[in-house]
Amino acid sequence: MQEELDRIADRHALYVLGKPGGQRARLTYFDLSGLDLCGRNFSDAELTGVNLQGARCIGTIFVNAILFGANLAQADLTNAKMSRADLRGASLRGTDLTDCDLFDADLRDGAITQRFDDGDLKPVVIDETAIGPTGGAQPQAGAAHLPVSATEHTNLTGAVMRHCKLARADLRNAVLNGVNLEGADLRGADLRGASLKDAILVNVDMAQTEMAGSAMDGAVTDKIAGKPVTQLDRPIDQLLGLHQRFVISLGSDGEPLNISFYDIRTAGPLAGRQLTGLRASGTIFAGMDLRGIELQGAQLEGADLRACNLSSADLRGANLRGARLDYANLKDANLGALLLSDGRLLPIRLEGAKLCHAILRRAQLQHADIRSADLTRADFTDAALDEADFTDSLFHETAGFPR
């Protein structure tokens, strides 16, 4: 019964917190199909072979949980936290993993076996033909195995899957729109017919990955997406140095740099560089380490900064209209207004920018122009938002935003 599962979840929550009365959840082979686990914390739980078919797991925490051979078919795992979870051999047929955090999760092949009378070990296969509550949280005999091939048609829209292990995974026709697969292992995976629109595929191992018929509109990969820096008239490092001298000397030395519409990802380290006033409209920076970079007053309209680390960066007064900042780390960044020599304030411009899943904890956003921006699941915890303009922006499960 649901009540029994709730009691187990309550005791496990105490276990996670190290409080008296806590007991680790051991639900190996239990049938929890159709039950409600929403918002529960099952971190470090033992869930090998569990049947969660059709279960509601919205916002459920499965960090470090063992879900080896689990049946998650048709389950709703929207916004679930599954970092470092063991999902080898789990069935994900028709599972909704929209905005699920699968950071460093293991989704490789795996099989639960059973020793038969003749001594042979044979894989155990589950029946996915029906969904519905079983009337209780009961162990099920011979439960839960489907190989990763059962992930066909899985909905992974907007999932956080950085460093996920997906070697040889069968993701045919899966929906992976906007998914962050940075650093993932997709060796030998089958993505034929999959939709990967706007996905982040930077530093991904795709050796022998099948991609025939997949939709890649707006996806960013390691392939050069803009003009290569080799087309510049001088080496990029030399030009960056000249620009930095121009900034430091207040224009009396060096020269300003315009790298608009170039793919700058092969330029080498940019963290901490002093690039105030840089012209980089439409430039590709995706996945770069830009910690502490100084880009005050920079022209970055339409730039691709997806999955960039911009923590502690200074972007005061920058023009980021229509820029892509999905999954960008802007923690402690200064996104406020730039004080000009005549006493006027030049606010940062983020109109129409995409900041899905962006981290803006403790960021300075005073006077910022953030009209018509997409702030889906962005994190504004402890950010300074005085006099910022969010007119017509899209808020969907945005965290830390005063409403």
C-alpha cells in the first residue's frame, strides 16, 4: 500500500540525515508500480530490480541509489535527482525524464540473472504489458530486468546528463531536446532517429555512435560551428594580448578585437582574461572555462555561451541580447550596471536570452534588462535583483526568485 511505502520513505529520510529511528530503504525486487514517490529522498537506497512502472517520481531524489535492473517504464521522473545512480540494465521505455539530473549516472548494459535447477544463470525479464498500482509495496518474484535497449522512445527533454555513461545505449527515436550531455560517454550508442535539437554535446565520446536520421538543429558539438580562428589575420593569442593592452592602457596602446561569429573554443584558456569591450556577437564559446573573465561592456549579442563556467565573471553593461546561456554557471558573477564616466549607468542587456538551467546564485543583477528571457529552471538563489526588469520573461520552476 501507499501508506507502507510512505513509512519506509520516512525512515529512510531519517537515515539520510543520520537521525535516530532512521533505516536504509531496501526495496530490492519490490513492486511499487503506479505508486507516488514525488519529492521523497531515496539517496543511497537499495532498489535493485524494483518495479516503478508508471510510478510518480516527480522531484524524487535518487542520488547514489542502486537501481540496477529497475523497471522505470512509463514512470514520471520529471525533475528527479539521479546523480551517480546505478541504472545499469534499467528499463526506461516511455519514461519521462524531463529536466532529470543524471550527472555521472551509469546507464550501461546490465542484467539480473537467476540460477536455475540445472545450475545455469539466465537473465530475468520483466513484463511491461500493464501499468497500475498493485495494492501494496510488495516484493515481486522474478522481477525487473530489461537491458538498456529498452530505452527506445524515452523522453529525456531538458535532462542534465553531464558525464553520463551511455556506452552502447539504445536511444533510437528518443527525445533528447535541450539535453546537456557534456562529457558523456556515447561510444557505440544507437541514436538513430533521435531528436537532439538544442542539445549540448561538447567533449562527448561518440566513437561508433549511430546517428542516422537524428535531428540536430541548434545542437552544439565539438565541431567548429562558426568561422575558425585560423582565418584571423594574426594568431588569436596575439590578438587577445593586444586587446588586453588596449584595455589596460585606456586605448593608448594595443588594439581592440572583433571576433564576431568566430568559434573561439580553440583559442586556449580565457579564464581571468581582461577583455573589456570585446566585440563577439554570435561568437561560439560553448563549454569554455571563463571563470573570472572581465567582459564589461562587451558586445555578445547572440553569442553561444551554453554550459560555460562564468563564475565570478564581470559582465557589467555587456550586451547579451538573444545570447544562449543554457546551463551556464554564473555563480557570483557581476551582471549589474556599468558606471560610465559621465555618471550614467549602462545596464546589462539580456532581452530574449535563454538561461535554462543557468546557475545565478549570488549573482549581481541590479538594473539588469532581462525582458522576454527564458528562465526555465534557472537558479537565482541569493541573487541581487534590485530594479531588474523581467517583463514578459518565462518562469517555469525558477528557483530562488522572489514572486
